[in-house]
Amino acid sequence: MSLGSSVAIYFIIWWVMLFVVLPFGVRSQQEAGEVSPGSDPGAPARVRIARIVLTTSIISLIPFGIFYYFILPMF
């Protein structure tokens, strides 16, 4: 498998895992008790983009590794 194909497959897996990881640990402004005026009470109180990206990247390695393990003998 070429490097370009591997990167494309990892990106697809990463994108799917992003939507799996996104709701983990999110507290709404209403749950935190700090609703900002003019915002929706269900909006996140704190957005931790770096943590979400890092967690998604690490979790995506697992399905990509399994995929690569089974696809590698075919090439």
C-alpha cells in the first residue's frame, strides 16, 4: 500500500473517530452553572480542542493498525 493511500485511510478513520470522541467529557454551560448571556445553555462550558485532537489521533491508531495488519499481506 502506498503512503498516500495509508494517509487517506488514516484520515477517514480519524474523521469518524472524531465524532466518537467529541462528546466525551463535555459539560454544558447549564451543568457548569456558568451560562454566558446570549448563548445557548447547552453549549459547552469549555472547549478543549487540543485534547480532542490528541485523543482522536491516538484512538485512530488502533483501527488503522488493525486495518493495516490485514491489508499489508495483500500487497
